[in-house]
Amino acid sequence: MSTQSRARCATLIELMAKGADGDTAISAPGAKALTHGGLRALVQKTIADLNAAGVGRGDRVAIVLPNGPEMATAFIAIASGATSAPLNPAYKADEFEFYMSDLKAKALVVEKGSQSPAVDVAKKLGVRIVTLEPRPQDGAGAFALSTDGAGACRRGPAEPDDVALILHTSGTTSRPKIVPLSQRNVSVSAGNIAATVEFAAADRGLNIMPLFHIHGLMAGVLAPLSAGGSVFCTPGFNALRFFAWMDECKPTWYTAVPTMHQAILGRASHNTEIIARHPLRFIRSSSSSLPPQVISELEATFHAPVIEAYGMTEASHQMASNPLRGARKPGAVGLPAGPEVAIMNDAGDLMPNGEIGEIVIRGENVMAGYEANPQANATAFTKGWFRTGDQGVKDSDGYVSLTGRLKEIINRGGEKISPREVDEVLMDHPAVRQVVVFAVKHDKLGEDVAAAVVLRDGANATEQEIREFVGKRLAAYKVPRKVLFLEQIPLGATGKLQRIGLAEKLGL
């Protein structure tokens, strides 16, 4: 079904209306299922409870809950009548104070008995504390809210232009920016994703993504539920438990970031019977580029197509995707899959297919602008297009390929190097399991090329061998001058490899 032929939803209430009352919406390991009818009733009760506590439309509610079914349902229910702001439960007190202050939270939702430092921070800031008590007897993700607060608010379910979700950018190179996403933004985006992979009521998703991040919230939860499907909510990614969860969930698909797919592949040979028992309709990958070698290995292991998509927070996740039907081009992030996607030069002019430039987007799923940040908005938008900060190209068929993140391009004495290009060459080395190429400071050149490498179990390679391997395939200036062999490459909070700041993390 095309994105255009699917009826547009403008609010989360509309988006969640499709599932049959008695069909499963939310499940979890060892838990009784919550039906779509039960989820809709929970949403209505949550809105009423929040309104009674003086929290309503436009009020910001920080959510600090462990990954799992209650986090999924609390996000949906709170975002349906207020503004949800999911925060990473692993934050320290100073981080909670920054984020809660920055988003001007009116309330904080935590699990009953929570020991999170967010609780003391909320008391310090005068933020109302709302406790969530799980009610597993009513189904996975069912809960009751309680609070001592009361007061006036804008009551009832949210309207299309109300802000449904607030997230911060990662802030790897600057202060994190606030991304406000409206009901329309997230509802349209969920519909775009559902259309791309043809979600239906029979689909069961195995969610291993964190639910304080746009990928998990949109592709992992909202998109499949919008088509009447179900979501099996795990406590978060764990390669050792993935196949046991797969056996219990019997999924038809899952979505993950590349590092998770690679960890799953590392254990797949021990779980071939489970893979055979539960054939997948497709596997989805997003949030960073998936090496073509890993795509091939996943497809050979699971006998299912790998759908690589391209997304970012400011677009409510999905911008482009390889199609479920039709050509899937390894190395490309696919065709525009929701918003319009174009390539722009530095002067702000759109460029023809085949020309490299900055990827720009516009559409109903794209945020209107960063909150309270006119300087960022002035540089982020040009002629109505949002500048993604990614460098890329569209081929003659309209497929989008990323050539690098503009901020990640390595400038070696004026020679511009895409770290992704070097990544893909290194992934062809038989001893390399995982790699990330990044910039290191250089006294004379400004920057030089470095690579962090994880070897396959039982494999050996030297720095000289790695450098010679790259030197046979790429120009000399692209060869890493420094190769570090690691047991594990440091990851960001959402499981992504992060090039920016990696040199500092590794003490270079």
C-alpha cells in the first residue's frame, strides 16, 4: 500500500483506532497480552487521570521508566493527551536536571518505588511527581497512575498541532537542541513507515530498541500498532536473550541498529532451529548505515529481506527506505519514503541526480523548527527545506545514498575523506567483524584517519596488514594512519557507533 493511498491520521488517538478490540496490541516476556481495546481504554483513563492532576494538552511530562511494555504504553497514553518527553533512565542527576529544566517539565512519571535520581531532581525543581504502578493482571503494559497534585489544565485528547513528543538532539558537537514533534508529525510518520513495510494486523514485532529514542518509539511501537499489529516489548537489547525472546514472541519482523544486527549474527549459528521455526517477513535496519556485507549475512541467515531505512529525530524518524517490493540497493538507504528528499548545494540550489550535496527534506512528518533556537533554525532551513547535515546523492532511479555526515567528513590537509567509504573497505577484510573510521587531530594536516577495529573470534590481523589491505583499494591519503584493535567499540546510548568524539573517548 502506498503512503498516498493510506488515510492520513493527524493524532495518536486516530492512529491507535485501527486494531480490533480483541486482538493483541502489547505483549512481553512471560506476560499476559494487552489487547487493542485494552490499550485504547488505558489511553482514555490516563488522559482523564492526568487532567485530574492538572496535567493536560501542551504540558510537558518527563517519562523515566525502564524499557518494556509500561514504557511503550505510557508513551502512547501520555502523548495522546499531553506532551511526552521520554528520558534515558541511565542518566545521572546532573543530566536529569539539564533535560527536565530545558524542556520545562510540569510532571515526571516514574515507576512506583523508583530509586532513580530523577525523583530527587524533580523535587528540587518543583516538578510534580506521578507514580506509575504496573498492573500485569490486566495485560502487558497496563498501569495505574497516582499523584498528589491537582489544578487547571487544557483537558481532553490532543489536537493535530499540539506537541506530542519532545526529544533532544544528541549534542555531540554542540548543546543538545529541543525537537518538538506535533501529533500530526508523529502520526503521519508512523503511517509512512507502516506503508513502506506493509504492516498488517497479523504482524508481530520483537522490539529490542530503547524507547527513549525516535527509532524505537516510531518504527518499533507506533507504526505496527497503527496497522492493528502487535509489539512484543523486551527490557532492551540483549544478544544472549534475543533468540529465546524470538521463540516466545514468534515475530514476523524486527528493527534494530547495525551494532545490534551484528551482535545477533554472532549468535545465530547456535540458534538455527529457532530461526527456522519462526520465519521473518523482513528485517529492518535504521539509525546508521548497515555495511553491505552485514546485509548479505543477515539475509543468508534469516532467509528474509533486509530493509535499510534512513531516519532522524527531526523527521519523526523515517525519510527514505529501500522498498519491500522492488529493487533493494546495498549501499543505498532507498527511495523517499514519506517526505520529499532532495540534494542541495552550499548556495541553497537543488541539484540534479548524480550530484553530491547535502540531503534536504520537507513534508508533514518534519518538525516545524527547533524550540527557542532561532540561530539553529536559521541554518537548518533553506527555502522551506530542512538541511539534514548528511552528505549524499540520488541516482538516476531516485535512490538515495549517504556519502557521509558533513560533520564527520575527515579533512586531511584539504583532502576530504568519507569515513563510511573506508568502513566498507575494511568490512571486506576476512578478520574484521566491526569497524568505525574516525578523525584524529594532526599537527600539520589538521586531521588524519584512524580506525577502531573489532576482530572476528579466533581471527588475527596486524595494524600493518589492515593498512596494506586498505591501501590496495583506496588512495594513500584515505589509509588509516592509526589502527586500534578493541574488544568492543564504545557505543552511544541508543547502541549506535559514534564517530564524533571517539578519538577523545579512546584517549587519542
